Amino acid sequence: TPAVKNDFANLDKLAKAWVALGKRRGAAQVATLRGLLEAERASGVHKPGGVLRDPSAGIALTWLRRSLAFQRGLLQGLAADRGATLSAVATAAYKAHLERYHNWVLRGTFKVCLGGLPARDVFLDKLGPELRPAERAEVCYREAAEVGEAMRRADERMGALLVALDMDDQRKA
């Protein structure tokens, strides 16, 4: 899907920035995410007010964080509202976590993609194919809630780091 390809592209941007900054500043200085972002910020590639250069580790992390929040919203929505369709849950997650950052082209693309998602039971079959049908839904919902909570904590920490470093870019794509 385009969203998955975009995540891989952002992971590639992040990795390239990590390698490049590691060569310039030393691997020890960029050994942590904070160290990487501080080194990138100190290099002067970004503008004040959270205006990040693309490509960069900062913008890649910004989009990966947004994607993580969307995925979290999807998983937690599935666990919380077991009567809603997958498409409805995904659309709600999109509106909550990504829509405000997308231009009209991306909004239209997501609308089409989210409208074409499979039925909830088909999705659950893919999440837990090794589980017996009688237990699949409960296990998937429980684990979705657990993973969603871990994603929430990661999102909060990444967000706090980006804000602290003046790297919280709020511009649309």
C-alpha cells in the first residue's frame, strides 16, 4: 500500500541520516534518538519553529510518529468498538491522527484506500491465523489493546522529544 511504502521510505531517510551524522559527528554522539536529533539540529539544516528539512531524520521521525499514531488508533479502535467496520475504525483513526497533515490529494487517496478495507473478520483472520476461530477475536482484541498502549507511550516520548528540540513540524504534506 502507499502508506506502507511511505513508512519504508521514511525509515530509509532516518537510516541514511543516522549513518551520515554518525560519520560526521561520531557514532557515540548519535547512538540514541535524542543524540541523532540533537546532532541534526546542531547542523543547522532545520529552521526555527519546527520547520524541518526533507529529507532529514527529523521529518522522517515526524511522519513515522504520525503513522504510528494512526496504527495505534486503528488497533485501539478495533478493541474498543467491536461492532464498527474496519473501514469505519480506520477512517476515524485517519481523521484523528493524519488528516490534518495531508493535502487534498492525500486525503482523497486515503479515503479510497480506507473505504476498500476488508471485513473485520477477514482482518482478524490475518492477524491471528494460527488461532482457533472461537478464540481469535478475543486474543486479537486483547493484544491490539496492549500493543496500542505501547504505541501510545512511544508516541508520547517521541512527541515530547520533538517539541523539546523545536522539531515538531506541523506543516501539511
